[in-house]
Amino acid sequence: MTATRVLYLILTIVGATLPMYYFVSWFMENGWSLAAMVDAWHVNDATSGLVWDLTIAALALTVFIIAEAVVRRDWLSLIAIPATFCIGVSCGLPLYLFLRSRPRD
């Protein structure tokens, strides 16, 4: 495995664990209400801006992943889409780059 692929894998793991740590901590403290978490994301203009920034980035990444998967016939890379929306762009993007950089037959 190349050094770049190892770095993508490390970033995927860090990008999954850090956000999930904070999400789970928030849920443990405030209850398991997704609606309450969404409300917390929009508590002020700064957090609303960040939510929209990440949402647009996630949508752009999704379009790119789908377009590349069709052209390359690389259906495994589609797993990065649920990772992006369930965890975040910080996990989905390096996961996609890790999968896309694997050796092809």
C-alpha cells in the first residue's frame, strides 16, 4: 500500500472517530433526539453557515462520486456516500480517495 493510501486511510479513521465522539457525547448529554441536534446546529448564524457549507460540500462530493463510479464502473466507491451523510465529509472524502486510489485489475 502506498504512503498516500495509508494517509487517506488514517484520515478516514480520524474523520470518522472525531465527529462521532462529539455527536455521541452530545446525544448522551442532551438525549437521543435528532431534531434537537438539528436545532443546535442552527443556534446562530456561524453554525448555520457551517451546516450549509458542509451540506453543499457533501452534495458536490456525492455528485462527483456517482459520476466517477459510473465512468469507472467502480461500484464499491459508492460506500463513501452513506459515510459522508451519516458521519461527515471528513470521513466520506478520504474514504472515497482511499477507495479510488486502490490498484485496479
